[in-house]
Amino acid sequence: MGNFFTPEEIDDLSIQIDIQLNELSQSTIATPCDIRVDNNFFGSSAYELPLTQRQNIEANVRENADFFLQRFASKAICKIDLRMEKLMLLDRFAKTLNEMGFFGVKLQIVDVAITVYILHIGLTTFADKYCSN
């Protein structure tokens, strides 16, 4: 693991991820949809970004979540092993987000939101949606 989070923060972030994933598993938010943003097609088999994760990302990155996730994916997802576990994803994403200029609480909130979304829909589905071919 990198030096982005203390062991206590890792435990707390992991719990937050589990809570949000549990909430998503008990809702009907994940439904297949077509998402078009500015004539960019994000794929008919992709799942929509859940509202809580969209709000957490957009409030902290100050841009459209889909565009941000596309930029993020090109830096952190598109060329990796798609079988990473939760804590490996959290650490890798923290490194990428830090390189993108995020730190502190914003880094934690965005990292958790992205990790929850990816674990919810699957890393392969996320890569299919946001990585350029």
C-alpha cells in the first residue's frame, strides 16, 4: 500500500465502501442505460453512476462526473489487471487522484465514491465504459 492513508484511515474508508455497497445492493439504482454526454456515447451495457457517488464526485472535483471518470480511467484503469481487490483499488486510485491534484478529505471522498462505483458494476464494465478503444 502507498503512503496516502494511515492504517486507521484505510479501515475507515474500507468500512465506508462496504456500507455504500450494501446500500446499493439493497436498492434498484443499477439499471442498464444509455448515457450520452455531449455526443459521447458511454455504452448501452454500462450502468449509471449511482446518485450518491455522482454527488460525492461532482461536489469534490467540480466537473461532470462522467467526464472526470473518463479522465480518471485513462490514468488509473485502462492498462491494469482487472482483477484487483478493494484495498488495492483504493490505494491505486489514491495515487492517481493525488497525481491529478487531490489530497486530504477530497481525495478520500472521491476515492471511496469511485471505488464503490467500480466494485458495484465491476472493473471490466467500468473499463469498457470509460476507456477508449
